[in-house]
Amino acid sequence: MRLGAAIPDFPADTTQGPIRFHDWLGDSWCVLFAHPADFTPVCTTELGKMAAYDRDFRARGVKLLALSCNNLRDHSWWLDDIRTYCLDMPEEFPYPIISDERRELAVLLDMVDEEGSRDPETALAVRSLYVIGPDRRLKLCMLYPNCTGRDVDEILRVVDSLQLTSRLKGVGTPADWTPGARVLVLPEVDDEDLPALFPGGVDTVALPSGRNYLRTAADPCCHAHYLVPRGPPPL
């Protein structure tokens, strides 16, 4: 699925009851992440860690939604395993897990491997992660093999970047950016507009090419959720 693509509406059975995606999303952002099956080791650690960070996502107006290609009964048993292994997560599992036993939703959302992409009967759901905006469009996509767990801090970091740049046009974030660090002023912003947009001033990096395209400024929008401590609550 390409960036900017509209996420179709879909009904789903989840561990927190049936949902219709667009209604469930409302005006929120969403991190939707898929898993090939329950009772898999990497996925077990990952669902637990995402649960431990749920408050950080909620502080940013982000809903978490997992998908795994098993039935709800298996999901319920799997949740017991996740709670036992991941001791830093809340007592009540905080977000829904979609049951996609026939892999129909994984195919619809293009969350399958290349070999099985044209055949729902054989398609293997890959560990795709989509960040979806309130406009129901895909803002960011991460694809992970089944042997490699996701970095939850990196997911939070890119959500912060996406939300900042969606509010402030003409702003980008550099490599390794974290909230509160200096941002980039993109080339489409004219020099005469800089004082109004960046009252703290803009620095231009001198480059051998002589082209003044690397401009930096203080983060003009330090949002309240930046102040929320990252990570799981203390035990």
C-alpha cells in the first residue's frame, strides 16, 4: 500500500468486540500492526511492549490496533501468555486485536508477502505497521520480517514527526530528530516568510555547492505530549 493511499473501511471482530474501522478511528491517529499468527515469540514480546507504551500513544491521540491471523479464542489464550511474559504492561490489555483467521483483511490492506499476494488461501501475513492519520490515509509504513521485533521508541518518534509536520507546513525533521530538537525548513518556504513562521530565527548551513537548502530552526511547536515520560509505568 502506497503512502497517501486511503485506508478502506472494514468491519472486524476484535478482542474488544466488533468494530467498523472508520467509526472506531473517529478523529484519532492509528498505529495498525499485523502479525502472521498467535503464539509466536517475536510477536508476543512486541504486543506486550506496545501495551506497555499505550499511555504514550494515547497522549498523542493515537489508537493502537493489532491484527493476527487466528480466531478470537486463540487471541484470548495468547493474551494470557503475553501478560505472563510482559510484566511491565497494564493489567487490562489496552487495545484490540483483530481476528483475521482467513487472512482476508491482511490481503485487503496489502499486509502479505509477495509470493502469496495474489492468493488469499496461501498468503502469509507479514509484520506490516501502518501509521494512519485522522483523514484515513496512510502516513507511514514499516515492514518487518518475522524474525525482527519493532522498536517502539522509533514508532513514537515517527508519530511525533508526522504530527508536527502535519500541523506545520514547510517543516521537516532531520535524521535522528527527537521532539524539541531543531527542525528543517523545507525549500518551498520563501526567505521573506521566515520571520513570521520562525520568530526565533533560522540558521542556514554553508555548503560547498553554494545552495542554501539546509536551513534549521528551533521547534516552533513544542506540544504538551512531548512532556509525557516515555516508556512503561513503574512496576
